[in-house]
Amino acid sequence: MKEFFISECSQQENKVITSSFVVASKQVKAKKNGEPYLALTLADRTGQIEAKMWDNVEEFIHAFEQDDFLKIKGLINKYKNRFQFTIHKLRRMEEAEIDFTDYLPKTTKDIGELWRTLTEFVATFENPHLKSLVELFMADAEIAERYRNAPAAKTLHHAYIGGLLDHVVSLFRSCDLMCQNYPQVNRDLLLTGAFLHDIGKVQELTYNRAFSYTTRGQLLGHMIIELEMLQAKLAQLPDFPAELKTLLEHLIISHHGQYDFGSPKLPMFPEALMLHYLDDLDSKMEAMRAHFEREAELEGPWTSYNASLGRPLLDSRKFMQGEKAAAAKTSVDDSGPPPVSPETQERPTSATPTLDLFSEQKT
């Protein structure tokens, strides 16, 4: 059983702990004197932490690789307001010691319920061709299993088991709401685009030991994979309209929205434009939520710099709570001390017994 999770760092600050982790990244760097040190990113299902090994490094440089599982002893402390791990000892773990559920983050939502929600949306489709296509994908046992478990990304957003399904269900709900405000948008086409826009992630990403790219995913990317998957399913639907096929292909290749973000084409019709913006919004909102969760232990409302969003973030809830607390303190200070009755003045203080009580509790 895993002894410590990364989310528990605040409870173990400045303490030496022993626990197991998966190596999310491994680098060998040089100290100022030229000697090597190890710079690792360690992970478990609750998050990631940067780790350094400064001493006896030569002994361990070739003892493990990225994606290996390690048993590590070291010190948890803070550096520049972020927790870090200074490694004293480590060893590579054997397969028999590993419970993989300890290391890969997973959605807290019910995957079965998410899948049922998706099924209920598809049941409302009015276009028989789009309905048949999505149901064909969902009836494919291999695709369905991967769709239910794949992350939506390696690191940027919804990077957890079930993340793809979680993202798409959220996107379906947003699309459905927006269609009520823009009746000119074809709801079935938009929702089909939402279902297909990241389906290639089921082959692009691997998530058995850690989140990483498959060789095929690295070489082709999820959009090319999606076009291939779409073509394979459409071969089973000979009456599918050619114009509808072209619109679906454009939804897939334009959903990143900008050339700089990997879109071969910019969104050129209403459903494509809406898919891009809602996909981008859902991704960014999840990235913010996850960042606030990772840094929940920080006292102030500002987070560290978020690389994917290119800025530090303000947790507005913490900020408002801080403002209320400050206002309440000011109100108490301005009102002055409460009046003291003569009876109270004559009573002996209870300071000494109170101190004794806390002393006993500490003991």
C-alpha cells in the first residue's frame, strides 16, 4: 500500500518520508562544479512534484528510466513557495509491488453515468445519418472502452483517466445550451463534431503506466488519426451524404482554431467556429480548476505561473474570502473592546489554566 500521496505534502513539510512514485520525467543536469545531479518529476494519482537528487548520483543515473516506478526516501520542503522533494535514497520497484491505480489520476465522476449522459444526448439526434454514425462508434467495444478511459491530453487539460469522456460530456452540455441561443446552428452537426473532435486521443495517447504519446500518435497526431477512424466507420454507412462527410472532416481539422495551434484550416462555418470556442473554453476552465486544486494549500489567492495559460491565476473565491475577513477584522477593530462589567473585572483571569490545558494537549 502506498504510504504517502503528493496531495499530502502540506502535512509532511520538512519531514523525511518514504513512498513510491512513477517517474514522469528524468533529466541529468550539472551542478556549478560540473558534477551531475538528477532532476525528476515524480507523480502519483494526486499530482506531481519536482524532485532533486544531489549526492551519490553516479550510482543511480542508469538504475531507472522515465515511466519506471521508484521507492524513494527523502525530504519534503518548500522552494519558492512550491513543494519539492530532496531524494536521499531510491530503488526501482518490481512489477509485483505496483498497484497502478495509485499512480494515474482518475476522474472523480462516475464514468458509467457520464457514458449514459452521452448516450441520452445522441438519442435526441434528429439527423438519421449523424445518429447512425455516432452510435456506430459507441457500439465498437474497443473504441468505447478507450473512449471511457482515455485522458483528453497528456498535461494541459483533463489529464486523467476518464478525462476525454468528462471533457466531451461537458462540451455536449455547453453546445446544447448555445444552440438554444443560436437557432441557426445545426445541433446534431455540432454535437457530432464534439464527439469526434478528440476521438483520435484513444490512439494518440498511452496511459498504462503514465500519460505519454504512442509512436503513431507522436508521428501523426490525433486529427489525422480521427480522419482515418471516420473514414473506416463511413465505409459501413454507404448512404452517408458526401457533403455531410466534408463538414465533419472540417470540424475535425479546424477545431484548434488557429494555424499556430495546429489547425490545418480555420473554422469556416458556424458549427465549426462554435466547436472551436467552446472546446477552447472548456479546456481552459478545466486547466484553471486543476491549477487551483494543485495549489489549494497556498495561503494567498494568487497561484504560481501557469505555463499553458501564460499567466499566474487569481483564485477569486480565496480573494473574496480574504476581503470579507479583512472587512470583518476592521469592523471589530473600529468598534473597540466590548464594555466590561464590574462583575467581570472582579473575576480572576483564567490564563494560567488555559495555558496548562494546551500544554497537556501538546504533550
